[in-house]
Amino acid sequence: MMKKKITHYIIPSILMMIFYTSCNSFLEVTPTDQVSDATLWVDKENADLFLNNIYASINGPFSTFDPEENWSDNAMNGVNGQFSHAVYAISAYTPDNSVNRWGYYGAIRKSNLFLERIDQSNLDPAWKRLRSAEARFLRAYFYSILWTSHGGVPIVTKVLNQNAQGDAIFQARNTSEETFNFIASECEAAAQDLPLSAELGRVTKGAALTLKAWAELFWASPLNNSNNDKERWKKAAQSYKQVMDLKIYSLFPDYNEQFFEKNNGNSESIFQKRYLGGTNLGSSKEGLQGPAFVNGALRSYGGVNPTQEMVDSYFMKNGLPISDPNSGYDPQQPFANREKRFYQSIVYDGATWLGSVMVMKQGVGSKNATDINNVNEASNTGYYLRKGINPDFTVLGPNQLSSASFTIFRYAEVLLGYAEALNEQQGPSPEIYDAIDQIRLRSDLPKLAKNKSQAELRTAILQERRIELAFEEKRWLDLIRLKEAEILLNKDSHAMLIEDKNGKTVYTVINAVNGIRKFDNSKNYLLPIPQSAIDQNAKLKQNPNY
């Protein structure tokens, strides 16, 4: 039987343009062609509808069977023809077939229009300052996605109209530095007028400062900082410290359940994209990305298969990496005595899911046996995703049942970014160890061993970052900014084969089917500018070697 081809589900943006009751007012949006321009800007409620439509332009990974996490070495999708392994994993992306982020210019235009019309309106000045700050943040956020994907892009801050202006609306690309400076300055300005707390999903001061810090970290990293300018790292550390000094965020006690809908907007959350279960705005993560078979029944399409590389990155319970000879790791008992986040994030052979023991072993009749021939819906790696998968919503397919928000920024990332930037700026210090230890102690790990060199501490911080932020759409950009993609994405992904031999269970690491990975460092550190955008705007220059 050929492996089932499963549709790549995405909620069309037009479905976002519907009305909901006042109790969900933040999600209430309306097509702009249904409200006259004159009506929009004389009434705060109508203007809010327009702004909510801009918020709705934020993308999230909970309605897709093949999220961008699968581009990285953390996970893969085993189903034939999926974009992550048919295009990205083998470096086959081109200006014609690469993901098209140029659509964010539609959201940027809406942001520009909102800012222009609000400025000209007679609405309450305090409300105007607040909502303008939100729109500036959103515009900066959309630019940050374009920038981290493509490098420098055209910075457009005015409403353009081709009917009136003709080809004058087309601009050449700004430099990468100019784009970065715009994002950072807009975040800094917006932070001045944003509150410390707000309705779930709306922007806060902490969100603006965190986006600024993330942009600064990206700008300080090897991709953009070949001379290792310490001032860049210093600025990133200072911005992350600003977020810490707000004293309003803390690590949520339960690492996994912080991502469940009952904990939306928890103490660790800084910025989230909202979903509304039971509607067209609902999350389908459980039905699309969770463990496939339970008691022989298909409960999810299993679109995220954690790789052996990801599994191997988790520490042992004693806090040591499995490569440390003192860790106690046994390759024939690979799941024993691992750290808590492993058990909270990965469904492995012998794990319990929905009250059933999951069996990935060959030859015992289990539908979850590692798919070594690419012939069925079982995991190609021998692992399924557990992190953020709520057992209450395990209904097959795009069920849209959950209201769990997608976390874009959370406090753990702030601590990790601060530790990384400060270590790169000045080397080891007590503040760095304290930031990392907060994260480790949450997961019942011992504190990090002291007296490390800068290089040793860098390795520890980046391993902690990989584990802590796994499956949160962070790994790809980390590999890009650190220039590690040319090494780690030129290695095939691996799987765990489990067999009975002479009455004994034997664990063997093998190449995963569909696990081939290639990365061309002459071009792949930037995504190509979509050919459709270049066809419209002759002033755009393509990224090198595409």
C-alpha cells in the first residue's frame, strides 16, 4: 500500500472575516468593503474591527499538517509529497515554488492605512496612541518575518495606490541593516505607548521589547555579524533584560500544559496568536500533528515526527547530555532516566497515550511500528509529538476544536536569549547561569555546572534552547542565524528501529525514510524573493544564486 497522501490543510484568510459575539470582540473582524471609509474612522468600535483584521494576518501553525518545524532537524513529515521534505529538506526551493511571504505586504498596507486614517481622525487621543502603537508593532512583526526570511526588503510606510501613482509605487529593496533598524526602532517607539497587560492576543510593552530583542539577537548572530561586533550582542542582552526587569513574567509551572487552551495568557506568555475552538478560527493541531494510531484507530495524521537527532538532544535526568560518559545513558534502554521535558514532548515506544501503551516495535502487529518502507501512516522516525497536544481534542483531521493560542514569544525564550547574548558579549557570568538555571529547575534538572569556558557555556545554552523551544517554530531560524544549517541540514535525519532478536528487544538507529537533507550554503541562508513579486516590481533584485 502506498503511503497515504494527506491534504495540506490551511484555513483560508477569508474565513477570518466573520463576526463573533461581543465576548470574543478581539476576534471580531469584518471585510473592509462592508464598512465605508467615512464610517470606519469616526467610531472606535469600527476602527477596532479594521485593526482586528490586521491581527488576523498573523499566521500560526495549528491548521497545517506540515508546519515549518519540519524544515529543521527537529522533526520531519513522513507522508509522500509534503512540502517540508519534497522541497525544503532537499534544497529544491526556487523563486517559483518557495513559500511566499510577500503576502505580508497586504497586512503592512492595512497597517499603514490604519495609522494614516487614525492620525487624521477626531477619535480620543489616548485611544489613538494605544491603537497606533499596536499597529506599529504589527507592521514591525510582519517586517521581521520578511527580513529573517529574505534579508533586506522594501520598507513601505505610506499607503500606495497603483491606480493613482502608477509604477511609482514600486520600490527597490532596502538593505538588511536598514530593515533591521526599522524593525528595532518601531518596536522601541511602540513600547512607549503600550500597556504592561492587555486583552489576550493584543500587543503589550513586553511583546514590543521582546520582538526588538529577537531582531537584535538575529542581527548579532554569525549570519549578520561576521566580525562578531560585541556591541550588537550587548544591545540584544540589554533589550532582553528590559523585558526581565518589567517583573511581570515568570515561568509557568507545567512546561507542557502551558500550551493548552485552559492556560492561554499564562504568566509565561508574552505574545500569542489566538484561536477559537468550535469555529473556523479553531486550532486543529491535535488532529493534524499528534500521535497517529491509538488502539488501532487513526486519531491524528501525525504530521510532526520528531527525529532521532531531537530525541538525542534531551538530557538525562541527572542533567548531563547522553554523550557524557557519566550520564548513565544506555543505548539499549534509550528512554530510561531521561529529563522531564523528554517525557512531556515525545511519544516513544512504551509511552502511554490516551490510556494506551504505544508500540513502535516491528513484527508485533502494531500500526505504530516505525515505518521503514514509507508505506503507511505510522511515524517514519519511531516517535510522535506530545508537546502541546491536548488529549481532549484528539479527533482526526482539521477538527478546529481547540482554542489553544499559538505562543509566539514566551518568557523562557527571553531568559535563553539574554543568556546567549550576554555570554557572547562578555563571557560567563553569574547572571547567565541564573537565567539558564531557572529553566532547568522548572524541569527538575540540577543547576548547570559552573566554571565553564565561553565556548562550553555557548554549547550548553544552545542545547538548552533547542530542547526548551522544540516544536515551537524556532529551530529553523536558529540554524539560519547561527550558520549551523550548512552542517546540521546536510545530514540525513535518523529514526529508531525496534526489533525482537533472540527474545531480546534491540534498539538500532537507522536512516529515516524520506530523511534526506541538503542545504546549499551559497544561497539557502536566505529564501528567494518570489518570482511573482519580481514580475510585478522590476526594481526588486533576487537573492544570490537563485
